Amino acid sequence: MKYHRLLACALLSFFVAVATCWASAIGKWQEKAADGDADAQLELSRAYYYGRGVEKRPAEALAWAKKSAENGNAEAMEGLGFLYSKGQGIDHDEKEAALWYRRAAEAGRSRAMLNLGILLRQSKQLKNSPDESMQWIEKAVEQGDPDARSFLGQLLFLGDQYQMPDYGKSVPLLRASAEAGDPVAQNLLGLSLRDHLGSQRDPEEATKWFRAAARQDNPKAQANLGRILGGTRPGSAMDTEGLAWLLLAKKQDEPTAKKSLDLLEAAIPPAKLLAAEKMADQLAGEIAAAGKSQ
């Protein structure tokens, strides 16, 4: 099935840029890396991956990551799994990706646990292993990895070809992720509260979570907020704001918002539509400003 954004891109890079003066550090890293220093090899791999202080060379990044990994650096093992899974600097090879993710996971890297778990249930090159996949994902959650918690919450709420939805287990995970600011989890928690899926029905709290996610520019939440506010019911108390959120969602090609607005088009008075469009522009500006301030 097609997951929400986090699930679609959950094979995240370990190459998180570190705040450092790359150019001045390159010479030091090159010298230490040549002497077999695994940490320096990893930093040099990052430099080549990002093109910081040196020319960007994915193949060179891969070579140094592999040396670091072979010298026992678990973070480099995780990064090597990422490079193989994405085919960056090397042919896409999920068997090699799983091998390095597994080594990093066994060394205690929670993100590698998550990535291995995802690969074992979504791979197109390997025989999928949903039971082992779930074991690794749950272990990453136990270690406190926030992305693993969000992934598992979404997986249990939405289900996939191996997992039936389990709303009771998903809601605590979604709530924890929603409270930490995850917009996808906020939207799904809103659905849970709106539709009595693993939670007591609470339209007011559902609206709160839809609004939180919508203000982070999540199009599904914008569509859900628009509907719960009455955007699909012309003449309701908050239909102008609801219509504005539906318009914002439609601009992002959210299919349910587009369908709702196409059906309503003839029933919306021109003055009401104009007011909603003006409000949508104002909301879009507020969302953009909030994004820049973060």
C-alpha cells in the first residue's frame, strides 16, 4: 500500500551534516583516514557525500564509508546500508543494504533497525520477512527512536499486505508522535478521534489535531480539517474556514479535497468562495512564515 510521507521516505540517510568547518578539517581527516582511523574515514565519507570542502563524489563517499564500516564503525555500517539501498555511488543492491543495516542494527543503531525492518517488508529484491521486520521495528521503538515510533504507529493504523490494522496498539504510538509534533501522526490521531478508531469519539480533540497538522502544511490534515469544520456543508457555522482549508489541500492535489470541491462548486455562493479564497491565502502565508522561522 502507499504510505504517508514518513513511510515513503523512511529509509533515511545517516549522513546528517555536522556543523563544522569542512574545508579546514579535510586535510586532518585525510591524514587520519589514510592511517585507518574509522571515525576520520566516516567524516571524509560525509565530506564527499555532501561536497563540503571537496568536490561531491558519491563513489568516493561510498569507498570511505565502506572502509570505516569494515573498521568497525557502526554508524558507517548504517550509512553504507543507505547508500546501497538508494544506489548512490554504487548499483542499487538491497541484499548488500540489508547486510550492512543488519550489522549496524546488531551493533545497536536504532535507525538501522528501523531501516532494516522497512527493507524486510518492502524489498523488491529480497524475500520479504514480515515477522523479522516487525521485530526490528519494535526494537527500534523500544530504544526510543522517534521515527520508528511514528512508523510503527502508522503501520498499525493503516495496515499493509502483512499487517491488519490494529487501532488499539497504534493510538498510543500516534499520540506520542503527535505530541512530539509529527504532522502525519497528528492527522491519523485526528482520524482515530473522529471515527472512533481505537479512541473514544471526540470531534473537538480531532479538530485540534487536524489543525495542528494542517498548520504544518499536511494536505490530508487540511482536507480533514476542512470537512470537520463544515467546508462541505455550505451554510454551517464555520464553512468559510472549512472551505479555505479544502482549497489549500486542493492546491496540493489532495484527491479527497479536489473531489469535494468539484462536487460543491455549483452550490458555493461567489461571495462565500471569494471570502474562502482570501482566507486560504492568509493561511498559506502564515504556514509559510512559520516554516521559515523553524
